[in-house]
Amino acid sequence: MQFTYYGQSCFLVELAGKKILFDPFITPNPLAKNIDVNKINADYIFISHGHADHIADCKSIAQRTNALVVCSYEIHEWLQKQGVTNTHPMNTGGKWKFDFGTVKCVIAQHSSGLPDGSYGGNPMGFVVMSDEKTFYYSGDTALTLDMQLITAWSHVNLAIFPIGDNFTMDYIDAEKAADFVDVNVIIGVHYDTFDYIKIDKQAAIDHFSSRGKTLLLPAIGETIEV
């Protein structure tokens, strides 16, 4: 499975022949100034919650590519009003079988307001289960005991966690989250974009390593095989 990082919590996964984009926030991100958003292609766009740093480029990419946008019901309704008609609403606890695999929506302890102040519904994480790879993207979240339920539904090969602190888990809580879902390979996101979430990256990598886990921090624009 290929993973391409676009900064903040935006990344693209190539899985089962499909391009799956998560939480597109590129054009407003100064750290992603070298990324041409018009060259990003997607078959699907998953939105974990409505905050601008997760949805800013959703409309433009969705309308250009006709990607199916998967999101909460409230974000689905909001996007429809924005002219994005190819959407699939979901909510916490539900699952759906797509052509690349099955996705289950799980709890994220956070908030969700849309850029215009509209209510964004429940924030969510996603467990993506496929024959090729199963991964868990937590979305923006605090550490929560609900994460322990994930092992009852699937065996996770990879987790994508926020590590920037202040608005979400820090890397210490993210390492504990990895214990909860029984995974040893973690990709860190949601850090360094703003002053509030700047971290010591080497300290984070060392913390995971000291506990027998691997924290991957790909550069913006970098593609890695996971």
C-alpha cells in the first residue's frame, strides 16, 4: 500500500487500485506550498470532521475528480449545498463495503464545526479493512478507551494518529493508542503546521522506538510503501 503525505492530516492511500484521499487541507497550508492541488487525483475523499484544516480543498478536488466524498451526514448535507453531489453519508458505528474494502466509522473525541460555522456532526475515525492492508485513521482525537474495541473488529496493520498535542493527542498518548489497537507501525500527522502543534520530531520517534514501535514521519509530498 502506498501512502503519500500532503501535510497536516491530509494524505492519499493507494489501495486495491483506488486512490483514497483523507482530510484535504493543502492550498491554505504554507508548509504544503510546493504541492499542486490540481494534480491530485482521487477516487474517494474521506472527511473525518468539518474543521477547515481537514476540509478546505474538499470541494475543489471533489468537483474536479468526481471523487465520492465519505463523511458525516451533516457534512454530506453541507457539501450538497456547496455543489458537491457525489457524497456518501455515514455516522459513528456504521460500516459500508466499498470496492476497495470495508470501512467502519469509529469514535473520535474532538469537535466538528464547518468553516461557515455550521454544525459538522460527530467527528469520526475510520478503520479501513481490505485484503491488501487494514489501517486505522483516528482523525483528530484524544486518547480514548473506545479505541480498544477496534481489535474486536479487525487486525490493524497500520495506524495514522495525530501527535501535535494542544488540539489532539500528543505523541505519548498516541503511543498508548497504538497499544490499545495492538499496532506497532504508526504514521504521525497533525503536527508542526501551526505554532500550537509544533513538536520535537526526534523525541517523538525515540519515544516510540523505546517501546518497540516505529513512528514514521514522511515529508510533505513524500510517498512511502507501508
